[in-house]
Amino acid sequence: MLTTTDPRSGVSAATDLEPTTDEGVDQIARWAASAAHELQSRGREFRARLLDAMAAGVLEARAALVAVAVSETGLGVARLPGEGG
């Protein structure tokens, strides 16, 4: 079981996450290589639509993502937008 630590308070908490095994990392790398090949074969227009959909999903989940980022990094809400580039 992996834990997380709030950098502001130093308090650790359990998560429901398990460490990834070496074999699991290898499998994920194979899936990524396969996905890269598939995406390349789909063409630029498909990839552009996919990126637009992914961006929309991130924007839709922004509040939840910011809450997690604040708790995991210790950065304040005001500072986070500047960290994204």
C-alpha cells in the first residue's frame, strides 16, 4: 500500500494504490508502444480531435485536479496556474 504525505502538515495517509511491479511497468510500456503506433496510423486530424477531447476533459475536472495538486504539492491555488507553463 502506498501512502501520501501532505507537504504542508507532514501528515501521511494511506491510499488504495499498490506499487507497480517490474512486470507491470514492462506491460504498460508495451501498451504505450502499441498505442503510439495506433495513434500514428490514425492521422493528424484524429490526433487533433483526440487532444481537444482530452483538453476538454482536463478542463471539466479542473476543480478536482487542483484540489489534489494542492494537497500533494503544498502549492497554493494561486500558484498552480503558473506551474503549468
